[in-house]
Amino acid sequence: MALFVGTSGWQYDDWRGRLYPKEVPRRIWLEEYARRFATVENNNAFYRLPPPETFADWRSRVPDDFVMAVKASRYLTHIKRLHDPQEPVQRLCTATSGLGPRLGPILLQLPPTLRAGAELLDACLACFPAGTRVAVEPRHESWWTPEIRDVLTRHGAALCWADRQARPVTPLWRTADWGYLRFHAGLAQPFPRYGRQCLTHWLGRLTEAWPDDYDDVYVYFNNDLGGAAVLDATAFATLAAGSGHTVSRTPVTTLARHP
């Protein structure tokens, strides 16, 4: 199992003095982030999908080993609610093509009010070009059915595993030969940190589901408040490396003691 470990986003003001030196201007925070991490989940695209030129600019500012996952535009997931997906998916793929080989998975985070629709999901996933890695994060319990699992498996799309308050909020289905995990908020102090025991349990779950050396698993920490995501991503990567896993670049030293 090869682990790509990073954070959900990189432009947080309260990371100044924690991840980013105070004298480093905001305009080069991506370069500073990419010196320390080798992957990020770009959630800016969810609120407003940038043009291909912006993605190409991001590509030019990161090293060759960098991978950028992209959270799909809310136009597709929250406004269209997966209906008539061909044009929104095409627009999304055209924009993200600016990343070239730096493009990682596309994340479809569904609204918590969107109930399961196997046909909707099937039609949406069919619009993505072959070879595109798509992770799907449903947030309504009606999605946890064998029919939905079959749709994801048939398309090679990963069910996005998710944690909130140190427990899984999704079934731990393996629906693809690669995986995707998001950490939203832990129970350790200070909030919203994750404790070592919780992170160790999650590493065990991933190892059991993806035991092979060639499987890629993307892990992103969305608990950005106060730099918690940076600290927890670093701690998780350290645990994984200590267990013999191949792990992407993370900061060499932690910024604070882990709880």
C-alpha cells in the first residue's frame, strides 16, 4: 500500500506561523506547502471551478512528484444533484486537464440531503474519461446498499471512507483497487485533533483493505482549524512509515506534540 497523505486545502490564515513562516507571502503558500507535502486535496474548485489556465499555473508551481486531488464543483453535486451530468463533468475534466500528470483523484462529495440514486450515480460516473480516478462521498444513509456498491465497483470508483469524531461514518467497502479517506474532526484536545490510538486504528483498517504494495490510498485531513490537519497528517504519516508502508513526503518535524 502506497499512502499519499496531505490536507484538504492549503490556504488557511491560521496556518501562518504553524506551517508557513510569518514572513512568507500568501501568494507562494502553495510552493511552501509543496516543499513539505507531496499531495493536497484542492477544495477551492468546489466553490468556484477555475479555468484550465489556473490549474496549469498550479501545476507549474509544484514539484514533479506532487499530486493534487480535486473536489468536484458543487454545480455538479449540489445544484444539479448529479442530474444531466455530461456537461458539468466535461467542464470539470477540461479544467482539471491543466494539471496534466499532477492530477490525482476527483472527489464527488454529495449533499447530505441527497438520497441514493443508483441510476443517477451510474450515469454520472459513466461520463468520466477512462482512467479517471473518482472517489464518491455520499452523506445520506440511504446510499449504503449492495446496488450502490455494485455501481461503484463496476466503474472502479472508490467509496470515500470518512471519519468524524473518531469513528467511521461510511461503510468500509473496498470498491476499487485504490482508496480514499477523509478525516473531518477528531476527539482529541485541542479540538479538532486526532489521537494516536484513533490514527493507529485507521491505519490498521487501510492495511487490511489494501494489503498489496502497489495499491494507492489517498488520505486527507479536513480538520484545518488551528493547523490540526498539518499535525495529524504528519503524525499519521509517521505511524504508517514506522509500520513499513511507503508514504508520500510530509513535514520532517511535527509542529507540536501529538495527543
